[in-house]
Amino acid sequence: MSQSPPRFIRLLRAPTPTDVGLLAITTRGKTGFYVFKEIPSAIGGRGFEMHRLGLGTVYHVRVGKPEECACECIGFYRHGKCKHIQGLLALVGHAMI
Ligand SMILES: [Zn+2]
């Protein structure tokens, strides 16, 4: 088993207590860059705010156990999963954030 996360997400800069992190998500050959930071979650899991560079889109994403995962994007509403959750879960699972 490889220790690196799936190829579609890359952590470019881990967040620190005082600064945001930067990650890239590649799907179907297109790469989107996001700044992100952890935000408090009062209802379980870990909360993150992701801001896609260039589009001004902000998503609030929650990851944890399957029932704790949620996102604000259309993909999540349609399919119950999305690249934001999958990407953050990969980074959390590999203890990179
Ligand atoms: Zn999403």
C-alpha cells in the first residue's frame, strides 16, 4: 500500500494556527487550487472552509465518520459525496492535516 494520498489531491502547504493551507484537486485533467483552514465543528467530525482560487467559491466541508461528512457543493447534494470530502478525508487519513 502506498503511503501517499490519492493522486487527485495534493497538499501544497499545510495550514498552521496562524495561516491557511493550500491544496490542489485534480479531476478529469483539470486542477483547482484551494486555500483552506480548519474551523470549529460543534456537531462532530472536523470542519474545514475551502475557498477555490479564481472563482470566489467558498465551501464549508465536514469530515469524520461517514455520517459526519457534509459539504455545500452541488456534487454532495446530488450524490452524497464529493471531491472536497474525499480530498480532505485522504489528507486527514494520512495525518497530513
Ligand atoms: Zn463538495
